[in-house]
Amino acid sequence: MAFKPLHDRVLVRRLEGDEKTAGGLIIPDSAKEKPAEGIVVSCGEGARKDSGELIAMGVSEGDKILFGKWSGTEVTVEGEEMLIMKESDILGIIA
């Protein structure tokens, strides 16, 4: 199943968090926070102004991004947990 987000939404694959602390302690799954970084898997075409003019997306497929802790909706696409969110939920692109 191919998934294409609509309008100004993006599909994001969340990056895995660290398994250990800086001191070398292993963090159990129950204590891990979900990371707020991800890779853009696919993008919609962009939002539209009231006049119908297309506003281009600021991110593109393959960008590594930072997003808010509670951003997006979890979805399962082809058996993989991903997030779908509006472009405005993205805080920035990590270079």
C-alpha cells in the first residue's frame, strides 16, 4: 500500500532514541521517551491560499526534522509505525 499525504501534511518515520545514557547505563523501554526527530517519508503538495494559489512545502522527502513532543498522529503504514502531521508541527530541519 502506497500512502500519499494530502495538502500540507507529511508522513514521518520516527528515529530511534539512545539505548544508553552518557554514563553507560542502559535505558529500559519503559523509561525511554519517544524521540522528537524523524525522517520525512512523503509530503503532500502543500496548502492553498483562499485565492487557490498553492503554497509550496518547506520540507521534502528525506529531510531529517525536529518536531514537537506531542505532534502528529500515529499510523501504521505497511506494518511500520509512523507519524502523520501538519507541516506547521515541524520545528525545523536538522542539517
